[in-house]
Amino acid sequence: MAKLIFLLLFLLHPHRTRSDQSIEPGQDCSGRRIHILDLPSRFNADVLRHCAAFPLSDTSDFCSYLPNHGLGPRTHSSAQSWYRTDPRLFEPFFHRRLLLDYPCLSPDPNLSDAVFLPYYASLDALPFLYSAPLFNSSALHGQPLAEFLRSRFPRLLSRRLGHDFFLVLAGVAWDYSQDPNADPVSWGTSFLRLPDFVNFTILTIESRHWPWQEHAVPHPTSFHPSSLTRLTAWLSRAAKSPRPNLMLFAGGGATAAAAITPPSRPNIRASILAECANRTDLCALVDCSGGSCSHDPIRYMRPMLRARFCLQPPGDTPTRRSTFDAIVAGCIPVFFEDVSAKTQYGWHLPKSRFEEFSVLIPKEEVVFGGVKIADVLAALPEKRVRSMRARVLEMAPRVMYRRHGSSEDMRKTKDAFDLAIDGVLRRIKRRVRAIEDGGPDRIYYEDDDDDGGDEG
């Protein structure tokens, strides 16, 4: 019964849509007009009915994380900015945020600068990933949407060859890039391989090495302040927090027992655990096995507030939500390869300034070269460490997603959503200009302006 109530509250909330898409008075929306395409509910709201249909790794379902337009329930009754956010609900959250807060919605797609497709792609993929009868049909993911768009909006698609369309995919791009002709079928779907979507911009939480279609945006954390007062109060707390631990690793298998178990083959995580086992005076571990940290920010945020550096080794994929949790906590992230963040999130964390707020220790030097992480970090001058922590906290507003309906002063501080929209509009503008100038081939090799975002 509780699951049904949560679902109904999400689907039937009286403010869930903005039937009259319009530009707010006093807004300069030149080049920023976005139209939210009207899709049948089978592509979004109805998809949420899957929330209790498939057993997932860390929870039986994610229906209970639907409240607050996808932010999830508050961590406790008196919490003002902290929620039990499930990243699988990033698509409906982004959709609601655009509907409720974006000031330049255009009612006419033909007069818009960009068209948003409110398709909950990763949620719609669940039947292909977790329903045995559909395991061999994953190439069909997204085809009903493609057919609908071709039949209903052929002129809108053809005017700019689809380059002005964008959508959100709450997942790792590789998981949706499967070869549709693979035999046997591998994990994932072929959504990004469909020709209909090849020119769309896809916002993912992790991109591929050559992200022609997609651009990565920060993983959603559990911190969603609704006022500038609450944001500055948290940043002040993080800045003043005593940090007795040199470094911290939060992740699956981060236990003392795992640290003394020889790995089947050398890898950076095993090296970290082994070093932490030998340097308990310098290294703290937070065990997140079994998804125990997924919806419990207290479990890892308190230790992060007590650490100077937070280690961010790659896992099943290069990027980690923990990177953004660490930044919010003022814990300087330590990376072991550029693809973990530097080549992913340039709209939010400018590439040219990465050394100002992070440390890079090549994983090969640790795993095979005998380099000790603690020695590298302890050797950094204290003045530089203080400067890096200050810069990390300056980056924090850029990687968190504020709560919808935030105060006016909070809305003047650009968050991860705002910077994602800015990046999408810049990308679309460049591609459309290239087409109109008769040089469409430029869009294949132009830089994606990863340092072009507003620093505010």
C-alpha cells in the first residue's frame, strides 16, 4: 500500500506539469528557449510503474524514493537539505526541474532553440535488463519512441537533423551502446545505436571515450538545498570541519578483512585497501558493500568531513558518485586516471583547472611502481592543501542539484542542472551554426567547450 501511495503522489501531484509552457516576465531568453515535447505517458509517467517490478542489487525496488519529485524522502524528519536520493530517478527529477523552475519554456517547438525529450530511457530499459523473456530483445529499447517521433514530428526532426534535441539518460553510456547484432547478446541495450537518436545530445552520468552523442553530468548526490542560507551554512561547516584523517576510501569491500585478502590480479582498489590496512593512523575506510551507502548519506558524509583527501579509484566503470559526495564535503578528490572525472565533467569541473581542486596519481605507479598514496599526499604543502580545499568548496555548488522551488537568491547560484542546460544550449548552438554555415563536418571534430561554462 505504501508503494502505491508514493507512486500516486508522484504521478498525480497537481504541480507536476506546466501545461502552458511560457517565458517568465522579465527574462532574457534569447538563445535559451526550450520546448518540452509532449510525449504519451507510456514514455515517462507510465514507465515509473516498473519501480516495483524488478529486483535490483541494493534494494528490492525504488518506489519509496519517488517523493519530492524524485529527490527521495528526507533523511530524517528535521532534515532541510538532505534526501535519500536514488540515481535511477534522475530522469524524472530532471524533467520535473525543467517543468517547475526553468524560466524560458517555449510553447511552440518551431520557435524554440532546443527541444527536450521527456523520455525516462534508463527506466524504460529495465524490462530488457531484468525480465528473462526480453533478454534477447534489448535491441528494441527505444524503437517505439523512434517510431512515434518519425510519425508525429517529421518536420521538427528534419529542420536541424535532430541536433537541437536532447534528453537525459540516468546511466553509463556504455550500457546503452550494445551492438544490436551481437550474438550472444551482451549486457545493456542498443538505445544509443539507433540511427534516429544519433544527432541528439544525451546527458549521461558517464560518457564513452569519444562522446559524440553524450556529455556526462554529475551523479546526483543526496544534498539538495532550497535556499542560499542553507547552502552557505553547509559550506561553512565543511570549511571549518577538523580533518584528522589524511585520506579516506568509501566503497564496496572497504573492510579490514578485504584489505588482507590477496586479489586475484593486481588492481588499484586492492592496492588502496592494502595500504590502508598498513596505515590505519592515516587512512579511514567506509564499507559500502551491498549498496549500504546508496541511500544513507550519514554513513559516508561524516567520515568525509573528517578527511583531507578522498580516494576515487575506478570500479566497474571509471566514474563514481563518491567524487561528488567528496566535493560537497570539502574532501579533496584523488583520482588515479583522467577518465574518472577530468575528461567527463568539463561543463561542471573545468579541465584547465583540475589541478587546483584535485590530485592525480596514475594507478600504474601505485599498482606496479611501488608509489605510496599516503606519502604523495602527506608531502603536499599545507598551504596548497588549504587552497585546494577552498577551491573544492567553490566547486561544490556546481556539482549539486538544488531542490525544485528554491528561493530566489538560491536560483541565482548556478547548480549542476543550470550548467548542464548551459552546456546543452552551447553545444546545440555550435552544431546548428555549422549546419547553417554549410560546414556540417565541423560538428564531428569541434571541441565541446568544456571550459566555457559560467564560473558563477
